[in-house]
Amino acid sequence: MEYKIINRVSKSKITTIDFNDFLTQTIFEIFDLKDWLKDEIILIEAEFRQKIKDYDWSDFKNKTVLIQCSNDAIIPHWAYLLISSKLTEFGIRNFIGNQNEFKNYQIIDGIKSLDEKLFIDKPIIIKGCSDISDNNYFYSLIIEKLQPIAKSIMFGEACSAVPVYKRK
């Protein structure tokens, strides 16, 4: 007798959500405020503003600029805003923070941008094996977004999912 192996998971109506899918391949450029400080520690406003005015921002075209300070200097918030504003003026995507914070931002933005219509009355698995699963707030955001419309929500993998929610 011959047995045919059938992949029931691929034929099911289960929708899997993997937070990694929200991450886009991005060319990053770090803009380190440290390099614009006197002795890499003191921000002098007049000099800082002049550097912003004189700087050739075209080096950052077609990149995402992460604005940060790599040392322990105390930087006023407006300094980050001035850099962000200038980059925005030149149409350059920018983010105040490091690469990990930007990755988190992308995931949060991806969750918020999900089209709810695609999940109405569907069983959903939130993928468990992920290199970004240490950020538990992603889970609360996805539950908040999808529980009102989903038929059921599970966590893990299709072969060993843990039930989280089932509509009555």
C-alpha cells in the first residue's frame, strides 16, 4: 500500500504572522553627534548650527540615517531635531535612535499598518521562533489589533501552536 504525504499546514486557512516580515532591507548610515561636539562632549549651539548649514547632506541620499550620539555627552533634544529637520528638508529618511530601535519601530509600524480585512474570521498563528521575540510589547500590539476580528489566535508554529484566543 502506497501512502501519500499531505502537507496539511500549507493547505489550511491559517495565517502566520512573523515579525521579521515587517523588517525591510535598509541601507543605514550612522550620523554620530559626537563628531560635532567640542572635545566630543560639549555642544556649542552657534558652531553646531553653522556645521548644519555648511554640511553636504547629499552623502546621505537613498539611505536611512540613524541619528545618535555614541558617547555619554548630554545632548539637548533640539540638537537631534535640527539634524532630523535638515535631513527631512533634503528628502532623506531619518530616525533618531540606534539600529535596534529602528528595527523595533519598523515592526510597530508594520503591525499598525496591517490590513485588518485580511484577518477577519481567520485563524492566526503568531510565529514563536523569532530572533526578535524578546520584545514582548509586539505581542500585545498584535493581540490588540487582531483579537477583535480573528476567529482564533495561536502562538508558536503550526505543528505545536499554543491556543491564545478563540472567539465564542
